[in-house]
Amino acid sequence: MNRLVFLTILLPGILFSQHTINGKFSPAKEYTAALLYKVTPTISEYIDNAKVKKDGSFQFKLDSTAVKGMYRIVYAVPQEDYNFDIIYNGKEDIDLTFNSETGVHFIASIENKLLASYTDSMSKVTQSIGNYFRKQSDDISALHAIFKTQVEAQAKYEALAKNTIALDFIKANKPYTPKTFKDVSAYVENLKAHYFDHVDFTNKTLQSSSFLEERMLNYVFGVSFNATDEIGSYKKSINEFCMAMKPAPIKVKRILLTSLWQQMADLNHEAVANYIAENYLMDIAVSLNDQELLHGLMLYKNLSIGSVAPDFSIETGQGKKTKTLSSLKSAENYIVAFWSSTCSHCLKEVPELQTYIKSKKKGEVQVVAVALEEEDATKWNTLKDTYSEFIHVYGKGKWENKIGNDYGVTKTPTYFILDRNKHIVAKPNDFEALKVYFEKNNS
């Protein structure tokens, strides 16, 4: 009976025992809230949110149902850019500080502190190797001593991390160490050749963190980058990375390559982004029946510089005769301008565009103004006569309009500059960038 009473008292404490993640952001005024996610190889599961106090502190409470593994703290939007990963082993509280410039610092948590210590130690060894080669030293014994330190540090941390989640990261990050002397060029080549030797792309812990993505980006934009042949370098390193990650599940490949594709798109490396799509991502999208991804890749390719602009019909107003964009032959360049009669930015920029076009010689530039409007066209009908120099197209349905969708328009105004054969030659972000394009190309 006494034993039963004891268990009755003890069990609630076991079932509801909690661990906490305590953090402090600085400078505090830049942060308002923090979100916590449990990360798996393919999805991030929302766990909790915490309000950031005036001093920058926040806290998450994890009960006994919280599984060990990788967690992600998000501190701003877009979430995919403003976050950091932590290890939760189900055994300890975590205490940390975070600054956007210096990153995360762990005050309490054996596993997280161990991994941070490993990263810092190996970074210092790498710095020593770089310093040695930069000084062009011929002291071979000094180089051997540095590499000996690297090997010993790796072994020490692997031993310390035995039976921890951190071990997966430490083993995956094991650096290349030459067995005999290498000059700097040979060392760099071997560093590239062995960069993924210890990365297990089937490891679920690595898949559930930012490690694989960071490894990929470091390789493509850093380790393997050749500035003398930028595009060729990117394509070569992408092929090498895809070969290395061949054992990875297809959904993990999709995540990694979509991230790389987006990076290239954001950097306006259209040829490289389309190379990733055509050689890898489209096949993955088809295999997964991922129609959204497939549509996005095709849309981007169709709107890349050098592609023929998507065609559409134009009512001339003369007895409702219909032409097409592709059939226009009145100018050397065309500006397809998406605007709306209810858009304040448009109502400022469209008159400026009109004034600018008037300064051009006849036949030099023709504006095709596509108005993305709701069902009521009254305001547009009134305004369009003000811009008699433009060819006007009524885009019924606003954001559901086919022309706007074919051009991937998500905001107004949006501009596309075409040559006389309707190839896309520029996609200026705003009216000022549009003017810069013409000034640069007509000078």
C-alpha cells in the first residue's frame, strides 16, 4: 500500500517533468517573438511560441512528450532566413544567447556546447593552415604539427561525443588531412575532392538540420568556386554535389536542390538556375508528382533573359480587331508594363513612364500596358485614354488573369523589356531601373 502511494505521488512528476530552453536576444529591441519547431528530414513541426521580454529573454517549456532531436528557433521573417538549430537530447535544459552578428552562444547544454567547442577548435586549425600557406613557409615540420593537431582534435571530440546527437555532426565534418606534404594547390584540390567523404546523406539527424544545406552552399559558392569561369564552375560543382548526395532520399534531394535553385535565382544566375532545373529538379518534381514545383521551374525558365516572351492577344479597338504581342512590328523595343488603376505606385510611375517614352524617337520604344483589374473596368476605361501612346490590354480578374500569371506577376507595377523579336532582354525592378537599362544600352 505504501509503495502504491509512493508511485501515485511520483508518477505525475515523471509524466509532467519539464526541460526548458531559455534564451536571450540582443539587442533586445530588435526582437518581439520566437517560434520553436521540431525539425524532421522533410518537414518542420510547430511546437511553441514565446514572447520576447524587454530585456530580450524568452523561454520554451518542453514536457516529457518532447522527443529528442533537432529543433529550430525562428526569430524573424522570412522564417527560412532567420533561424538557428539546436540539439535537444531530452535530458537537459538549454540556456543560450543570440546576436544577429555574432550568432548563437550556449551557456548551458552539454551537447550544444560540445558541438560549438568542436566547431571553434577546428576553425582555428583551419585558420592556422591558411596562415601557413599564405606566408609561403618552407617549414614542413610546422605544417605537419598543424595537421597532427587537427587529427588529434578530431579524435578527441569524437570520443567526447560518444552516444550523443552531436557525434553525427562531428563525424560528418571530419576534415581532409594529407598524409604527406602537399603544396597549396594540391592541398586545395584534395580538399575539394574529399569534401563530402564523411557526409552521410542518409543520416536523419543531418537531414533534420541545416548542415547538409550549408555544406552544399559552401562547396558550390566557396570551396569549388572558380571566378575565371563562374558559370562553368557552378555547373561543375553542382554535378559533383549531386553525385555525392546520390544515396539521399528523393525528398531530401528536392529540398536541397530547390534551395540551391532559389539561391541562383535570387542572384540572377538564370543560366545556372535553369541548369539545375533541367538536369535535376524537373525529374525530381515529376517523380514526386510535385506539380507546384514543376510549374514554378517552367515559369522561371519561360521568363528568363533570352526567352521569347509569353504571347497574348491585343484588341486594337478598331472594329475589335485582334492582334498578338508577337505580331507587333512598330518598335525596336517593347515594354510590357503590368499596372492597375487602383495601385498607388502605378498611378505615380505610369505618368513618369509616359513622359520618358515621349522623349524617345518614334519607333524606338512601344509600351504595352496590361491593366490587372477587378471586374469593374470603369476607372481603367477613364484612365487609359490619358496614355494614348500606349497599347492597352484589359487584364480582367486581377491576380487570376492568365496574362499576369504567364508572366509570374505578383505585384504592380512590373516591367519586362523585349527586343523587336519579343525576346526578354531585361526585367527591371522599378521605373528607375528601366531608365538605367535604356541609358546603358543606347549610350
